[in-house]
Amino acid sequence: MAGSSSDRIEKALARIEAAAAARAFTTAKLVRRHTLLRERIEDAVTSLDALIAREGKGE
């Protein structure tokens, strides 16, 4: 026999918890990447705004 019902349930719960932890890690990683990308885009837009403003003044 492959084990008792409670053993199979415990193993299934362990697999579910491992999958949930992996997903949480992936989500956290994506959030960090998104935040960094957003900051870089904001910096680029700010630089472009400054360049456009200078060009508009004839500098």
C-alpha cells in the first residue's frame, strides 16, 4: 500500500505549500523588476523632458 490517507494528504499539502512558496517568490521577483523598470523609465522621461525644454528655449 502507498501509505495511509493521512500520509497522502500530508504529502499533498507539502506539495501545495511548496508550489505556493515558489509562486510567492516569483511574484515578489516580478514586483522588484517592475519597480526597478518603472524607476528607470521615470528617469528617462525626466531626462527627455529636460532635453525638450532646453531645445524649446533654443539652447
